[in-house]
Amino acid sequence: MDNEKRGNEDAKMRIFVVGLGMVGIAFIEKMLNMDDKRRFIIETCGEEAHFAYNRVALTEYFQHRSIEKLYLNPPEWYAQQDPGRFICHLGEQVVFIDHAAHTVTTSKGRTISYDICIIATGSDAGLPPYVSSERAKSTKGIFVYRSIADLDAIITYADQDGIKGGHATVVGGGLLGLEAAKAVYDLPTIPDVAILNRQAFPLSRQLDADGGEMVLRRIEAMGVKVVTKVGVEDITTVEVVGPDGVRSNVFTGFDLTDGTHLASNLVIFAIGIKPRDELARVSGIETYERGGIKVGDDLQTSAKDVYAIGECASWRSNTYGLIAPG
């Protein structure tokens, strides 16, 4: 009986989904719902320790601090799935796709075979030219607004002695920037919040000047300062020595293009996204120089049987929306 069951599973098409974000779980749900004849086995790896959650509602996390309230499906949904149809690995990242052998290798050293591979790695938060990813990682007080881990790090840092009761700055006056500013403003540990925006008013891509001015006044009436029509030359830092004797750089503010200095204890960059295409690059799958995995009209990449969907995919040099195409 076991041999018969194994034979039936081997006869199924194996679909591996790289990433358990919003588009990854949406694809998985659709495949499970459409697979009336049980022809597929779907397997996925999510690099975060959490099940798929709603990133659009991240700001709500500051209020309730419960990841479960953001889950797109409750943990019970995953437990109820037939392991002969769906297998999910959490806290495990795909680090290489061998598209010739039709296998993926994970951060835990696991090798998993596939017939069809779907890359749904999403995107990372963008950083400005004056802050490299290495500098951001090595400087205390620099954050982005992208994942639960980012929010937890912001909450923890804002509660530290020397930071608590201080000043926070959000760089970016778009929708994400306004959400980040509202979330930090609501933290009891940070009473002073500013938005740094190069344009004359927030939401400049969505609103005309009159509408933008109304939003600007509304934000300022809440007690959030908005600094407009000025850019950043560089961030400023100070070197400190911890109790353990380890030296580290700590963010202290901005040198602005108008010659002034804006002091700040922490910064959140909310200036857009960049496709996460590093897995494709290391796996020899074609990407665009400006970012994004090259896909055709059918979303297939340059590698046979490997497709890309969502924010990591670039169709004719364009990336789209929050989770499309997916």
C-alpha cells in the first residue's frame, strides 16, 4: 500500500514555490483550489519564521503586536492541508536553483526536486544612494518598513535608553512613508516625528498641489513635522563604545542640501522597493540591470520550467503593483 501511495505521488507534477509572501500564498491557494484531480504536489519555503501575512496592514501591528492577526490564513489552515498535496517549510530560504537538474537548494542544506519552479521572492525596501545596504546594517538607528522583523526592530530600538523620548524621521512622503510616520507617532516612546520629503507636499504622485497642501496641513495638525523641498547630502553618525567594549556607529541625523542639519535618533526609509532578484542572479537566470527577473508573456524566465511572479518579476523592463503579475 505504501509503495502504491509513493507511486501515485511520484506520478504527480511537483511545483516548488520560492517564497511564502502575499503572491506566493495566493498562487498556492489558487492551485490547490483548481486541482480537482489532485495532479500536483506543491512545496514551498518561506524564509521568515511566520506564515504568510498581510504586509499592506503592517501599520496595524504597532497597535496590537500580534502577527496572528495579520495572517492571511490561520495556522490551522496549514495543518489541515494534505501533505500529499502541499508541504510548507518555514524559516528556510532557497539559496540556489539548479535549473538544469530541476532542483533547489535551501539554507538548511536540503535539496528539493521540482517539475515547475515558481519564484515569488517579492521585493526589498529601497535605500537612498547615500546609504548602502552594508552601511545600513552596520549603523544603529537605521530601519526600513517592510516586514514584521523590521517593525519589531523599530519598537525595540525606540524603547532603549538614550532613544526613548527622542526624535524619529521618516524619509519618503508617499503612502508607505505616511503609514510609517503614523505608526511611529503612535509609539509612546517617540514623541517627536518628522517626515523628510524632497517634493513640495506628500503624496505628490497621487495628488495635485491643492490636494497635497491639504494633506500636508492635516499631517502637521496631528503634530508631525513635514520638511519639504530639500534633499539629503548624507546621514551623520557618532561612534560609541558599548559596555562590552565593542565600537559601533549610531545614527544622529542628516546633513541637508540647504546646508542645515536635522537631528534625529532613528530613521525609517520608505522610498520605494527593489525586486529581490538575487536568487535568479546567482542561479544564472537572466535579470535586468536595473533590477527584476526577466519574464516573457507567459511569465517564464530564461530558464526552462522556471517562472517568476509578483514584485520580483520584470516584464518588458517593468515591475507592477504590490503583488502583480501573479
